[in-house]
Amino acid sequence: MIRRSAYSTLTVLVSVGACSVLNSPEALKPVDEGSGAVSGTAGAQSTGGTSMSSGGTAFGGDSGVPLGGGAGAGDCGSECVEGGAPPLGKSCTDSPADCGSTAPICDALSGECRACATSEECAAEVGKPHCVMSGAAQGRCAECLADDDCSGRTPVCGPGGLCRACSEHDECASGACNPNGACESPTNVVYALAQTGVSSATCGTQDEPCRNLSDATTKLTAARRTLVMVKTPKAFDSGGATLPALKGLRVIGNGVRVQPYDSGAFIVPAGAEVGFDNIVISGATGEDTAAIRCTGGSLAITKSTLEDNRTALDATDCDVIITQSSFNRNGLSETFAAAVALSCTAECTKTTNILRNRFDGNGVALRAWDQAEVTIENNLFVRNGAPGYTRVIDINAVKTRFAYNTLVENFNGCTYVGIVACNSGCANIANISYNNFPGEDCQDQVWYGGTLSYSLTEVAYPGATNQVGDPKFVDAANGDYTPGPNSPAVDGGNPNDAPPLDLLGQKRPNGDAPDIGAVEAP
């Protein structure tokens, strides 16, 4: 055990965390030595926007350092309950055993807990190398003060001075956060910079990013599997980038726009396994063109925007996952174009997962033909359709789950039955369909194939758990499709079958049962 040492002859009093006023020993609550509990009720303290509340962890000041907490959290020591006063001035004999994070040092002469004064005493007394010298966390011992103090799978200095895993790409100097929480080395990354990059044979480093995506993708190898588009307001004005047939490839878009015009942006060949993160692709409108074309590979698209393309994604014999992305105004120029078009050339074993996305203003939003298994869950489909032939969502799979989606103002001119056409193995669970075929007298043609359960629709469909009515959206005119107060959608979903999150990432259920539709009411 680390024991106290004599670093100071005086008790150092500083403004720490939740206590921006000085606490003398007389001001602290008395302690019952037998139980280790603080006598009386510890009240809330608040100064300068910082708060401590009993029973929870509050964050205050400009550091985000957690305040309050018991001995297990290392905040107040063994004799300070959650929400109680920090142990500044508390009697002690051993720093880590008796003192907490807000006053971590057991002073050798006074025998009382106090704030740290130097990094050396933090290292010697509590095994943490740094003493925070300013800000809301002043006086605490910390594992880190900056990212340079962290490494490996915990490269980021987080709130409370603890090293943590990266969670966003821009937390890494390389611009690439790995799934294991470590930052990728820049030497393992290929870089591309729209319009102001270079076109030399050696392009692709951070110092010399490639100007064209088609050049950058040729630099990807088994050792360099990540392509990072450097943040810029400029756009790539050409595509035609063929990815190598490697597994574990990543394309990190950083929101940079790719405008490939008559060509597609990316080609995923057989054998390739690619993750697209925060890409933006628009304007791939050439004949038989798709923004992303996959043939025999597998891909995941996350937090991306694909808009104003002939087809945003055309995948044949591919496994596909799409999450937290937006598909806008795709597939309007061609009868068989679509936002997302999936197919198989032979007996198919491929799976498709479309989760937590928004499809707005497309012709055909989704066509999945001859798939083994399709899951479409927590999506918003709004204003998709075309006056002629179209089924907005057209699915033919061995097994289909179409659940917790919201469909509003989709149409096809009443030409064919089925805004949602599901031709086999369909389970339609807890969906909202409302005001589809606006202005047309064919609201009974929204659903074709499969059975509905726990759904809220414009007109009656068979099933004892289904309802007919207005979902009473909070503000549909401004894009808020949350069920409002007294909506029949609230708590109307299947209590035994719901995804853990909704379209917005909110926890399900929020009440006695999950809400019908893509968004869970607060």
C-alpha cells in the first residue's frame, strides 16, 4: 500500500471540484466511526454552475470531472457517502485509503486530507503521475493532463484525468480511431485531399495527400487499410475509385463531399470488405451509374449521406449493413433506379441490415431482391415515390423483418398496391404508416404481403394488436416524427419484441412498452 509522506508542513486549501468555497474541518458533517456513514443528510452544494446531487454523479466546471461518489469511485474516501462533502480536512493516516479524489493527499504533519500541491506527491502518495494545477479539477491527482500522457488502447485524456479509448476519428492525430479504441498510426493510413492534394506517384501520406480518390485507393495495401479524406470545404470532383480485394478496409470521409458526376464514386469488388464512415456522395447520375457499386464483397455504411444520385448503392451478391445514414432524392431519373438496390445472381446466402436511417424524397427507397435475410428497423421513410411504376420498398427475401419504421407521405400514384411490398417470409411489426398517398383515395394500398402486428395505420388492417389513427407527431412540418402526447403510438409496440434503441439512438422502451414507429417518445 502506498503510504503518506511529508511533502508539506501546511494544509493546502484550494477551490476543488464541487467545493468552490473553502471547507474547514468544523464545516464538515460529523462521521459515525462505527458505520462509516456521514451523520445527517448531505445537502446539495452549488457554486458557479457546479452541482453535487445525492444518488448520482454530476459533472461540473470546465473539466467534466465527476464530483461526489463513494470510496468505490475514489471521490470521497471510505467515510463519505455519495453526495456528501469532499474529505478536505478529514482525519487520515493513509492517502489512498482515507482520502478521495477531491482532496487526495493525507498531509504528514496535520494528519488531514488536502489537495495535491505537486505531481511528485501524487505519484508517491496515490500512484497517479500528475497534479492538476488549475481549473475546476485543481488539486486532484490525475492519470493524464493531455493526450500525450496516454497511449495504446487508451490514447485520449478524458474527463477526470483518466486515459480512455478513442471514440471519434478526430480524437486521433492520424484521423483514424480503431474499433479497439487505439489510434491508428499515420503510417498505416492513406490520405486524400480534394483539389489541393498532390498527384505524384508517392502521394498518400499526411504531408502529401492524394488529390484524386482513384489514386489514393491504389495505395491501399494489407498494411495500409484505411483511407482518410482530409477535412476541407472543397469537393472531390471525380470518382472511379476501385478498392482492393482486401478485408478490413475503411474509408473515413469526414463529411467531405464526393461529386463523381457521370462515374460512380467507389467500386467494391469481390473479396473486399469495406466500412464507409461519414462519407457524402452526390451527383452520380450517369447511365447505369451508382455512387457505390458492390459486386461479391461486403460493406457497411455508417453516418453517411448519399443524395441526388441515379442509384446511391447498387449491391449484387454482397452482405450489406447501413446505419445512421441519409438517402435523399436518389433514383428519380430512371424507372429501375433506387436509393438502395440489392440483388443476387444465384441462390443467395447474403444478408441485409438497414437500421436507423432516413430515406427522404427518393423514387424507390429500397429494392432487395432474392436475399436470404433482410432486416429493416428504426427507419424513417418520408415523401418517397414517383407518379409511375414504383413500390417504394420492394422486398423479396427468404426472411424479412420490417419493424419499428415510420412511413409518411409516400406515394406511387395508386398504380400498384404496396408502398411496402414484401413478397415472402415477412414480419411487419410496430410500424407507423400515416398520410401515404396524400390527396389520393388509396390509403388501403400501403401494405402488400406479410402480416401486420402492433402497427398504427391510416386504415384498418387485419390483426387484433393493430390500431387505426393519427400518430399526432410533435412537428411533422419541421421533420419531428416523434409521437406526441396522447398518441396511440405511445406504448403501443410489442412489449416482447423491440430493438434496444430508436432512430435517434434513444433507449427503448421509455414507458411500459416500446412506442410504435421509428422514434420513441421522451
